[in-house]
Amino acid sequence: DAKTTQPTSMDCAEGRAANLPCNHSTISGNEYVYWYRQIHSQGPQYIIHGLKNNETNEMASLIITEDRKSSTLILPHATLRDTAVYYCIVRHTGANSKLTFGKGITLSVRP
Amino acid sequence: NAGVTQTPKFRILKIGQSMTLQCTQDMNHNYMYWYRQDPGMGLKLIYYSVGAGITDKGEVPNGYNVSRSTTEDFPLRLELAAPSQTSVYFCASSYGTGPPDEQFFGPGTRLTVL
């Protein structure tokens, strides 16, 4: 699976949009971009995934560049409860495909 | 549904002791996984199972054993505990098909080996 690169940390103000970047320049055609988050001391939680089109669900939006080498997770109205570590993961969908977690990006939402 | 449950929540072991971390899921998922997470790091896959009776090694399997006799249960066995096994252990499960093949995680077991 392709490797991803994320900044170590970022912060944003409560109520504002949080834009979390991720680089995956070696992504291949059959690999998806996944985002999980881990709120302090809890197990990770799935947020969203995408292949090449932009995706939106009740939690977030995922914007993938046309060349697929980078993506941005957008939390449209960040709350204090969104403070967490966010993991960008590239994963193919073949048999026995597994999630590989890096260190992720720590998002701190300030009041 | 309870989802993925893990017991115990916390445990302190002495070097050389053994223990079993329990994991149960009630979502009828085919796939189950064990991860460990060291402080400040991401999760590393220890073992996984694609169905009852089938297990395979992940990235860091040394010092651990697993079994999968039922769809619901996937216990992780530590033999001869070592300080390097001090970590938080997460169990997860998924259908194994997708995308998204979303993995659902348990609350974790915090293990300290002294």
C-alpha cells in the first residue's frame, strides 16, 4: 500500500472549517484513500473514504486532487469534540488488504 | 448491538507471566484484527483472522498467539510477557468486503508489564 504524509499537528477555532491535508504521491489506481480518527484513549473510528471523486457524508467531506496524489479532509464546522488524531490511510481493496496507521495529524479545536 | 467488546480494560503483568486478552463482536463480521499502539504512535497490526479457524500474522506477531474458534471471539494470548509488550491493545472487526470494509474498534486494553 502507498505511504501517506501528514503534518504533525494543526489547530482551528470552534465553528470554523478544519482542513486536514494528506499527501499520497505513490498511490496506485486501485487504492482508496481512507480517513479514521482516534479521540483520546479510544479506538479509531472510520470517517470517510474515496477513490477519485469527492465524497461527503454526515461527518466530513473528502476532496481528492485530480492526479490523486493528495487529498484534504474537511470538517465543515469543527467542535471541541473533534479534537483527535486523524489518520489518512491508502489501501487497496484486494483480498487481505489491511489498514496501515501512521502517526496521523493531531487536530486541536480551540474554543 | 454492543459492537466490539474487550476485557480486561487494564492489566498489570510481571515479566514472564502470561495472559489472554479477550475480544468479542456481535456484528457477525468475518474479519477480526488485533492491533497494538505504543505511546505517540499509530496502530500496528499483530494478527488478523478472515474467518473461524483461519488466522494470519500481521506486522508485529512475535510474542503473541491467537485463535479463532467462533465467528464472535478472537482472543490474543501473551506468553512470557516482556516490558516491550507494554502497550494499548485494540481489537477490531469488519465484514471483509468493500470498500469501505469499515473496521469497528473496541475500547482497548491497557497493558503494563513490569
